[in-house]
Amino acid sequence: MIAAKLIRRINRNLRPFGLRLGAVPIWLLGLAIAIVWAMPFVWMLSTSLKYAGDVMTVDVEWLPRRVTLGNYEKIFTDFPVARWFLNSVIVSVISTGLNIVFGSMAGYALARLRFPGRDALFMLFIASLMVPTEVTVVPLLLGIIKIGWWNTYQALIAQPLTYVYSVYIFRQFFLSFPRDLEDAAKIDGAGHFLIFWRIAFPLARAPLIAATVIVFTFNWNNFLWPLLAVSDESMKTLPVGIAAFAPVVGTRTQLEGFALGMAGITVLSVPSLLVFFFLQRYFIQGLSSGAVRG
Amino acid sequence: MAMKAARGRRSADEEPVDWVAYVFVAFFTIPFLLFNIAPIFFGAYVSFTKWGIFGKPKWVGLQNFRDAFNDEFVGIAFTNTVLYGLVIVPCVVVIGFTFALYVNQRWPLSALARTLFFSPYVVSATVIGLVWVWMLDTQFGLINHYLGYLGIDNVPWLTSTNWSLLGVSIASVWWDLGLAFVLFLAALQDVPRDLYEAAEVDGASRWQRLWLIILPQLRPVISLVVTLQLISTLRIFSQVYVMTNGGPASSSSSVIFYMYNEAIQRQLFGYASAVAMLLFLLIIAITIIHRVAIRER
Amino acid sequence: MAKTMSLSRRQFAKAVGKTALLATAATFPAPFVKGADPITINHWSWLAASDGEIWAQMINSFNDAHKDKGVQIKMEVIPEEQYNTKVLAAAATGNAPDFGWGTAGQRAQWAQDGVIVPLDDVAKQTGLDLADFSEFSLKMARYPKYDNKLFMIPMDLMSLQPEVNIDHVKEAGLDPAAFPQDGATLIEWAKAMTKREGDKVTRSGIMMTGSGVQPTVTWGIVAEQMGFQRASDDLKTAAVNPEAGKAAMQWVLDLFDTHKVSTRDVTDRYKAFGTGQGSVFWTGPWTLNGYVEQKLPFHTYLFPKIGEKQLTYFEMGGMEFYVQPDEARYEASMQAVKWLSDNSFLWTTKGRGASPRTSLLNHPDYKTAGHSWDVRGAFVDGMAIATAGEIPVLAGPNFTIYSGGNFLAKTLEQVWAGQKKIDQAMAEIQEQWQKDLDAG
């Protein structure tokens, strides 16, 4: 009797939070898992603040016994990390921007315009997703060397420009677009371009953000292509530069320790984490509401 | 009159053709053809040749493919790649879906959970290479440390031929899950509330609601996620490269990784391209099988 | 009508704008400006261990000394595994660097294809004193099959010798002055210095990894000590005396499974030795700088005689010149290399291996400058026993014992992992090598 009353009272209090008593354990479990899921990041940060000698300890230390910002100092002074960061920003922003603009136009045309070869073109785009990038990388390398684009920004920008996810996302979105808007505009005599630019595109905020997050992330983390296309230290992008600290394939294993590498990858991860963090609501919205139907 | 001009000429089959569409697609398509398709065709051509970058490719017909079939390391790479698919894809789909279900409940702090679950997706391969190699370290790694509390001996995650594939897979699931998770979440949010409520009114239990109503609604998304993850996993490369370099003894090697080695380290581009072509065929085959299997249901 | 017209104009403007943007993008200043300054010599290096730091110092010294003369070397560090591919790609499009680091004996294919150029004439022109170089070093820099021309200017000679953690030696009550000279004593020492937890090795007596370079090169050395020859002297027969090769494979396996002085669980051997997780680590002089800097207590000794002969791995590094469309560049590059070689005292006392130049070896300070003779001496004196080198055929890379990824290493890896029987591995190796030798 009393127990039932108690439960009801508790449930009433929990209601504004959307919880029931029975759900609380699952709720807590889920949170615990979520926190554990992100543990590697905490570990990464923690290690980056340790002195090199304190890293390999038999007991796991979540909080460094001695905190130091020395690793961060070192990577910025001993290595052109600032320059790598700048390179990544330049390449990612430009390539993402162009990809989104071109991709949205192509997606719109594929969804709403009629022209011979439309479906074939779309098939071609999708098929290219199945071909591993790694296959295209070496012939592309030769091509860009021939036209003198080795170690240049153009080469770094051009390759990810062809990422077809944005076209796919925009096409999906525009397919579900109500025709009446268009028809209204057409009656006013507007041509397709105006329709696209003035009406369709501004309404496509959700897929725009979704595509931007995906493409930017892809660009920021692009690894193999910058690894090959650039050998000049001052032209490397951040992931490639920092990879020199990786114990298995890095070239600096004898000299640098994990702590330094962790500082490097913390710096590396911050921009993409921030971009996602601020845009996540739109991001998820952009992937729903008809944008993705499989 | 202006309307007609704006809508374009009529083509033979009475449907207006929007010629301006070609302009629309040109901006994307031209770089695409140049930087994506052209290298693919060149790669396809090279797979029938023997070529070491310097000098002209020498036509050898099907020799590369024959060599690939006889090369035991190619066999190992393909087996591993399929294993990766069998391990990673189900994990990503199931775990991602579970997480999405959880976040979709909109319990307190669900936004935090959402951020935490997705965040690994945005990091770079280099991060995986450093953090997870460290976490899976046999002596000093976090994973073994906590497994120790459960009474389990140190697992040689990355240094043993038995465990390396699993070690790389664990890191991969952690990394790749984010996209599946948000796709599921977005789709769940699309499920009309009335469906939920109607089922609740009918007295359906939570489980029944899940299986009989939500899952069927989500079939297209599930199919999409499986397809995307499958294709992406079959192409696995960067994790292998930064975590184990394919070892030990090729136990974690994947097809693309093997191809990279043959191409970059041994300059056997013809051979490497042939191996890549074989993988491409495998991917197409699996995708088609998957699509057919779905349609049949 | 009017509306359509203005539309097209706007469309056009947009298209032009986009093109303009792209055009601007194409004219971003490329930091790699080739040909703008005719006296910038392009040099690529793949040195990445602590030797890389010293080499960078050498290049900087050159640049400082030549600032007024208007000649500068621009060095780029390329990851070792990509070095070959990038050089080839560059050479294929006429953009190869002027000179780079090479390993003697592994460039037969490049010599044949003309990626690297013969240097006899250019060397003579610039007055490089070839007579000062040891005969052996020059011999190694030639390719008999290609007119016996000189394809490399030797910079230093290296060998693999055991570096030993002296603290571990003293801890085990052993005498640092009496390092083992034969295989049996070596194993005894290793057993005394190994630390175990139950059945697992936690501190390796002999630093080894389960895959990669270390076990491969160990096998190579021990095999040749036991009488195995990767190729007959006339380069016609592969795998001479395979029984010795098999015995050597067993010797390596025994380290893990029988004597239990090594463990397969090490991923980074350099770091492991540096953090005291191993006692005896045979490696090359490229590690000296790093370990000395971190004040690791170690000495270097001569490789013991495990088989019938006492020998160890030999490697020679030097400068190779890549094909240039403008032949005038060779002379400028040779001038630079001449300076580097003449001034390689720092390189061969602190940076890496022994000098190939007699004048430097005879320099009064040679033994005292740079790193202490305790750690450096064995690498210099040990050149006398360093005879296991490269097989100078087109498929040379398949034969090299200092590799983690070539055919030999991959096949051996399966033996170390217990996936392949020794007999079968030997048979496969013999078969492949025979094919390689037959190919030329």
C-alpha cells in the first residue's frame, strides 16, 4: 500500500523529466555507458598533460600526478603544428565549401530537373562510393605531379571535392520537396536557377548542415591522400603531421613519447569536435525529415 | 511565352528537357570525372599491366589476377576483410541502434549522451592509431587493466595473431558507430508519435512496440546503414595502417592495406590495382546480394 | 523575355565568379618553388631515428657556410616506406630531387631504369677525392652489371651490434667487460637477465619482437654465421645450405619458446629498449644519439659467434643522384655532396656509422669525439666482421634481411607465429629466391 503510494509519488516527481521509476536504472546505465564510451578522449587528454616519464605506469592514473603543459608547448615549438593546423583549415574550408555548393546544385538538378542521362549520372555517383579511394590515389598522384600540383593546396582541395555524399543528401532532400512552391515560382516566370537559389536552397538548411558536418569531418580527417600528395613539412595537413608520433607507423618513435602524441591528437580533434558540438541539433535534423530514405 | 522559354524546349517524347540542368551538374561532375572517375579507369587499365611508376606500363593481360589467386597473402587479406565485415557491421548496427533508442527516449541528459556517442566519429585515423594502440597495450593499456579486475589475464590485443583482428575491430566499432547512430536517431525521430501512442493504448508492451511497429518502419534506414557500413568496412585501411601495420604476420591485414603495401612499398602498381579490382567486384557482389535479400523479404 | 535574359546574365556572372575563384586557387603560392632559384639543391631524406636530427644539423651547417655563396640545400623528410614511390613518381614526371639517401646494393632496378645516375665522371669533375674512400666502400657502391659504375657516394658504414643495458648486467652479477663471444654464453647471459612472471617474459634478456625487422635480421645473421648463403657467389643458386637456414629459424624460435628470453609482445623495440624492457638489443648506430641523449646506461659490443663464423649485418648508406632533365644540376649537387662528405666528421662520430674515408678514420680525435667509444667503438671496429650485405640483383629487396615487410620477412613472420613449419618456409623462400635470381 505504502510502497505503491511511494512509487506513484516518485513517478509524479519524475514525470516532468519524462522518466518513470522503472526506467531509472536503464537511464543510469545508459549514461554510464555513454560516459565510458567517451573515456578514450579523457584518457587522451589526461596523458597529454603528463610528463613523458609518468606515462607508462603499471597503475592506471586518470589524474596525472604531475600536470604539465609542456607537451603542448613542445609540439607547437618543435614542430610546425600551427602551420599544419592552418593548412588543414584552408584546405577543409575551401574544399567543403565548394563541395557543398556544387553538390547542392547537382543534387537539386538530379532531384527536380529532367534531362537525358539523369539517372545514369546518379548511378555513376553512387557506384563511385563502392570504389575504394585508395585505388584512385596513386593514378591521381601521378596526374597531379604531371600538372605541377604536387605539394600544393590545389591538389589537397581537389581530391575531396568529389565526395558524393553531399549530392546524395541534397538529392534526397529535394526529392521530398513540395512541388507547389516551384509551380508558384514558375508562374511568376522564374527560371530554374532563380528557383534554386532563392527558394530551394534557403529552405535546405537541414541537409546543408548535415552535409557540411559530414564533408567537413571527412576533409579534416582525410589521411591517405594528404599523406601521399604532400611531402613538404610546411604543406602537411594536421592529421598527417601528427601521425609522425604514432608508435606503429610514426617516424619519431624513438624520440618522442606517447604524451607528446596525445597532445598532438588533442589539438587535432578539437576543431571537428567543436563543429559537431555546435551543429549537432541541425545535423540530426538534416538527416531526418525525408532526407534519408535508403 | 516567357513561361515556355523558361521551361525549355520540348523534346521528342513530349517531356520538357531542362537544359540548364547540365549547368547545374557540371560544377560537380567535371571535377568528379577528372579526379575520381579518370583515376579509377586508369587504375582498371593498370591492373592488366606491370608498372612501377617509372617507365611505361607493360601489358600482361590476366597475369596479375592469376598471381593474386596464387598469393597466399592476398587470400589472408580477403579472409580478414570478410571477417572484419562480419564482426564490425553487426556490432555497429546493433549497438548504434541501441544507443539511438536510448537517446530517443529524451530522458534527462540525452543531449549529452548523444554528443558522447557520436563524438568518436569526427576524429581522425591518427587519433585511433595513438589512443587505441595505447588503450589496447598489453602491459599498460586501459582495457587490460580493467579486464584484470574481472580476473582476466592480459590479452595481447595487437601483438598476437589471434587477437589483432579483434583489437582493430574494437577500435573500428568505436570509431564508425557515430554515423549509424545518428542515422538511426534521425529515423526514430521521424516515427510518428501517434503510432507509439496508439500502440500504448492498445496495451502493447514496450518490446512488442519495438519489434512490431518501430522496426518495420525503420527497415529502409536499417538497410541503408547496413549497406553503408558494409561498404565502408570492406574498404578498411587507416585503422589497420596506424594500429598494427597489418601484423603480426598479416593477421590484421585487409585487402586495401595489402594493396597499399604492394603499391607504395614495393611499387607493384599493376598488381596492386588488380587486387583492388578484385575487392571492388567483391563489394559489388555483396551489395547486390544484400539488396536482393531485402527485396525478397 | 527580359527576365530570362537577366537571369542568364546572373547565371553567367555566377559561373564566372566561380571560375575566377578556382583560378585564384590555382595560383596559391606553392611553397615548393622549383627552378625559381637556380641554386636551390633539392634533397630528400628518409632518416627518422635520432640520426635524422644529426643529418639535419649537417644540412644546416652546409646552408650556413654557403649563405653568401647563394647555394642552399632544401631538405624534405619523407616517411621511409613512401620514399621509393615518391622518388619514382617525381622522376617519372621530371621532378625528381637532386640527391637523396640510398642504401647500397638495393638499387639495381633503379640503376637499370636510369632513375639514379652513374657518378664516376661528375665526381672526378668536382674533385671529390675518391682515393680517400676505402676500397670496400667504393666496391659496394658499384653495380657490376651496369658497367661497374659508381652509383652512390658512400657516407657511412653500418653494422648491427648488440647494445647492452649495463645496469641489467651488473644486477645479474655478470661482468660488463666480458661480454659473451659465443652463442651458448650469450643465452646464459640472456637467461640471467630475463625477468619473468610465471611463464611470461616481462623483461627480455634478448630484445626481440614477434614480427617485423628484428627477428628477420636476427635470422639472417645467425643463418649466415651457420653457413647459410642467400645466394651463391656467382648469384646463380639460391639458398645454399638450407639446413643451416632452418637451424637458424629454430634458434630464433627457441628464444621465445625454449629459453624464454624474449617475448612476442613487444610492439616498439626502440622504445622498449630505451625504457629498460630489454637487456640485449642488436641494432645499428642510428640509435646512438637518442639513447645517449636519454642517458640510457649501455655499452655496445661485437656480435657474438653463434654459428661457425662471426659476422653481422652490413649496410652502407650514401648519397644517390636522381635523373634530372637539366644535366647541369649534377655538378652543383656533387659540389654539395663533396662538402658534406669532406665535413662528415660530425656525421660519423655522432650521427651514425663509421666513415668510409680513411682520412677521417685516421683523424686523431676520431675515437674520442662524438659519442663515447663504449657505445660507438663496436660499430666502428665491428665493420671488420660486417659482411652480410645486400644481394645486388634486380629483386634485391626480396633478399634483404633488414626488412619488416618484404617477402622474406612476411614468410618468416608466419614461422614466428607458429603458422608455418620451418621446412615449408625454407622451401618457399628457396623457390622464390631462385625465381628472383633467374630473373637477373
